[in-house]
Amino acid sequence: MENQKKWEQMAAELHGELQESSGEQNQDEDIRIEKALERIHASGKDVKKIREFQPSEIVWDKLKGKLGRNIRIKEWLKYAAVAAIAISITILADYLVGNNTSENQYASVSSPVGQITNLTLFDGTNVWLNAGSTLKYKKSFNQSDREVYLDGEALFDVAKDKTRSFIVNAGKAIIKVHGTIFDVKAYLNMSTVETVLIEGSVEFIRNGNSVYMNPGEHLICSSGTGKFTKSEINTAEYTAWKGGKIYYSDKPLYDLALQLERWYEVKFRFDSEELKNYRFTGVINKDNSLDYTLDIIEEINKVEFKTNQEEIVIMASK
């Protein structure tokens, strides 16, 4: 209850102390804002006391609503008001992540459905994120370590650093490298984690067991059992998604449907579980329309697509 009042007090201060009262003198206004800044700065000390407390939605909405009000103040005080809001937001962010030190704060980059995103990390590593993927890393990335967390698929061209490994956390698996080019596929709705090594060497770790890969190898790890399988493949085909193409060789129709959902912002539903295991071999080009792509799939597989307002239903051909 005491912590609940602290959140209400913060909301009230941000609202009442930072808004201008047209009936008062500018000097009083300046003093009022300066005191508000001091209170907000001091409120950072309260974070330790309320770290285990989850504010109610009512209080949270109240705080956001009051921050959203127009604040009319003198020109030189605009920066102070912005600083006050920034400080309060930082405090709230620290509360949410469970630690008020920047060392443990994270940043993330997401590639929207239907898009492929390219980014360069602070150490010079180049990353391509496939559609519907998210890469998370500490804001202190490259200051002490080089560690990222992947949900989805990404192609990494890792900057060389002999003293520090580049680490990718992909579900329950860890991929460790120093400088190399490799692809990782680890969507949360997949039952496997896949890695393709294009250049250099990587160490794939799961449950304390390590597997070293050579260029041209494809490793699949079961998310459930942790079992590894390794094979030699054409890496150009496995990384062609970066250019908007995907090569399928005897792959389940279910895998294809998941990729089409990410590329075309649609939802598929299988009319039966058996259809998910239908096999598909061919090339999907992102530049082609969805209708054209579905026509190609219908010609190759004995399936039909029925579109309604919410989803596309995959059915066996009659």
C-alpha cells in the first residue's frame, strides 16, 4: 500500500509541479519546477524499496496521462522539463528490468513482418534480421562483452576480436565465435535451432555439450531433446533469404507456411495435421505477389488455398 502511494505521489508531482499556473509569478514557477526536479531525482532512491512492487494499471495510466499533458514553461526550462521526464522514465525502466544500473539494461531491434532489416552493432558486426525477428543486447554491448539474444533468424558477419568471443543466445542454445559469417534460425514457435556456417568456425553449445562446425555445414538442434544433427549443404541457398529468396528442398509445408506468414503478413491454418507434413521443393521469391506464390505451391503440391477475412486455409485438393 505504501509503495502504491509513492507511484501516485510521483504522478501528482509530475503533473502538478511541472505545469504552469497562469496566476503566479515566473520566479515562483521556476522554484516550483526546480523542486519538482529535485523530487524526481531523489525518487530514484525509492526504486530499491519498490522493486518488488507492481503498480496497478490505474496508477500507471494516471502517470502516463499526466506526463502527456501540455506543459507550458519558459524557454530555458524546457530542457529541465525534458530532463525530468527522462529521469522518471529511466526510473520506471530500471524498475521494469529489475536493476537500476545501465549495465543490465537492454536494447532491441526488431524486423517487422514483411521486411528484412540490416544493422551494424557497436563492434562493427553486420547483422541481417529476417522478417518477424528480434535481436536483443545490453546497452553496454562492446564495453565488456559481445553477447546478443535472438528470437527469429539472422545472418551475422562478425567483426574479428581475438580477445572476446561473439555470443549468440538462441533459445536454449549458445553459439560462440570470434570472427566469422554464419546464419542462426531460432524462432520461438520452432522446435529446432538451426545454424549454417559460411566462413570461419563456430562453437555450438547446448546443455554443456559442444559441437564445432566447419564452413559449409548445417547444424540442427532439437529444442526438446538437445540432439544434434550435422550435414553439408549449399550455404548460398540457406542464406538467400537475405536477398528475398528461399530455397526449399523436400521441406514440410508447415515450415513454408511460417515463412510466408512473416513475409506477407498473413495467417495460415491447416485443415488437417496431415497437411503440415506435405513436402515442398522449390524457390520462393519475396518480390512475387502472394497470389502468384500460392498458385505455384498449388501446382507443386496437391493442396488448395481458401482465403477469408482472417486467414488462409490450406486444404487437400479434391
